[in-house]
Amino acid sequence: MTADSQDVRKLLLQTDEEFRQLAARHQELDQRLHELSAKHYLSQPEQIEETTLKKRKLQLKDRMEDIVRRSQHLGNASMTAAHPGP
């Protein structure tokens, strides 16, 4: 993750409601996964939950990355429009 994408993420957390909700849900899933990983033994339902949570967390991360890329692309396009080349 570049410093630029970190800046975009911070801005999106402040300005984009969807991104903020995705980040909050991602954090919730991460917390639950930590709870499960702290156990010495997982029951079968807990194992299924763990697998499901990991998949859902990855989906959320992918969606968040899409939003970051879109925002970076829009930012670059607006910079190019504001400062056209020679």
C-alpha cells in the first residue's frame, strides 16, 4: 500500500459513507476472527463461521480497493483536466 493510497483511504473514511460502512464491517469481522483464533479448539459450526468470515472479509476488502482505485483514477483525471500537458 502506497502513501498515496493511504491518503485516499483516510479521505474516503471522512467523505464516503459506503467506504466508511465497509471499513466498519471489515473491522467487525476482523475482531470476530481474532476471537475465534484465540480459541484452542473450534467446533464444526465455528470452523464454518471462520471460513465464511474470511471470505466475507476478503469481499469487503476487494470492494474497498475498488473504491480506492476509482477515487485515485478520478483524482488523476481531475488533475490532468486542471493541468493539461503541453
